[in-house]
Amino acid sequence: MLAIAGASLLITAPHAVEAQPNCPSEMLTPYWPERSPQLQQTFCELLMFPTATLPNSEAFTDRIVDGSLSSDSRRASADTMTLPSLWWNRDSLTSHLGGRRLVDSWISYQVKDSGTTVIDVVINPQIWSILTYNERYAVLNQFGTTARDFGYNLRFFQGNSRNYRMMGLYACDFVNQPAAPLPSSQALDDNVQTCSANLDAGLIVLLQRNLLAESERRQQAAQAAAAESSLQSTEVTSSPSAN
């Protein structure tokens, strides 16, 4: 499992992109050559998917499944549990890790085009900044493992309602995971192959920019090709018939 600590660099909210199949996930292979194509695709989508910030609210809402957005992170229900639930993870953090003050809130949703399920967690930047690499990884892994057990991928952010900084990712290849539980001696190895975590904020910035630029380039090329094809079709239709 790959996990790299990085500085808390500013990451502007990703622009909205087309459906998941257009995500240039092959660009991630040089960085993580041992990941499955499905896992690379999931990471690509999580990196480029819009955030639920005010500037991106419309793009975010338009691209999630209606009724899939849920959260019980502000106040627990006395009657029912909203799943996926991260209450135990939040409340079980030791005081050394900031305790329950480390995690501010979370939301969960399903992406409309791909069916990918995601939990976005917002963390306290002041507490996160003083944690060591091992402590950050322990937190991400704990929340990511719980998200995985619910069938969700995980994104870690810090910021405010207008802008988020992506601080970490935990994603799984749910398609290729074995249906039957593995023996404990094999479970860890399987988890390495099917789930992956990343805490390198600098690399996240770089990949977001590169993926966005390549996605926009491909969209422009496709639009130009469609326009050229339409023009050629019009010219053929308007050509005089031969005598």
C-alpha cells in the first residue's frame, strides 16, 4: 500500500469534468504501476470529482445520484443510524490525535455516471498540521478501512465552505475484490492489491492539474473532430449531383 506524507498545499476545487470514462487514468500508472486499472480509474475520478463547496455546489449536485447525499456527522440521530457511519472512528481517536476535534464533518454520496460511492471527510487543519506522518496515516487508514467496510471510497479535506484542500485519498477496487472472505494471512496481501492510500498533498496537486489539462485537451480534440465531421457531412450533402 502506497502512502506518502506531504505538505498542506492549497488545492483549488477541481473543475467539473465529463463522465468517468473520459478520465485519463493511464496517466497515473507511472506513479503507481502495481495498481489495477479499475483502482487507477477510481483514483482518477476521486482526484477530479468536484467538491461540495459553494462555488462547485451545482456541478457537485448535478453529478451525484438523486437522494444519495447523506450525513449524520453534525448530530447523531436518536432513532436510526445513517450509513455509512463514522461516529465510532471520530470518537475513538485519542487526545494525542486531537480526539473528536480532529474531524469536523463528513458527507457520503454516489457518483451518477460511474456508481462510485464516496465519503468526503473534513478535518481540522490546526490539529492535522501538527500530526506526524505516521499519525496522519493511522487516521486515514482507520477511516479508510471503515469506509471500505461500508463499500465506500474516502477523501480527506481541510478548508471552508468556499474552498477545500485535498489532504488524502483512500480508494478500493471493489469490482475485483474476492466475494468470499480470505484467511487472515491472505487478507492483508489482498488489501494491498485492492485498496490504496495516499497522503502526498504535493503529488495530489500535480496529478489534479495534469489530469484536468489532459481531460480538457481530449474534450477539445473530440469537439474539433465532431465539428470537422459535421462540416464534411454538410459539404457532401450540399454538393451538386453529377450529370
